[in-house]
Amino acid sequence: MIRTQVSLTEEQMERLRREARRRHVSLAAVIRDAVDQVVPTQDAERAARMEGLLSVAGTAASGTGTVARDHDEVLSGDRW
């Protein structure tokens, strides 16, 4: 672990303490969780992008019936 120092307002610190007590964890654990939520890892960002892409897969038709076979050319812009 890397130690760091952060300046907080009194109100922020009180909210942080309250949340730590509610969860029965340390202040540091709450801060680490908050960082993970606000600044996702590259894996988390990639997973979110993939989820978005997969959610629309198959929702449109090219009209040609060949996109499944020729998807690389279609996506690269070499066709259409």
C-alpha cells in the first residue's frame, strides 16, 4: 500500500466517518472504494465498453445479409 495525505473539509470528513461506521470498515477502505468507483481500472472500462457494444449487437440489419460474414470490412469502412 502507498500512504498519502488528503485535505478534506470538516463536512467531508464527517460523511466519511459516518460511512465507515455504517459499513464497519476503516476510513481508508471507504476512500479506496470511492477511488475504484470514480477511477475505474482499464479492465473495468473495457468491460463497460464491451457491455455497451454487446447490448446493441444484432439490433440492426444491413439489408444485405452479409454483415455477419463480412463484419471486418464493414466495421473498418472498406465496404458501404
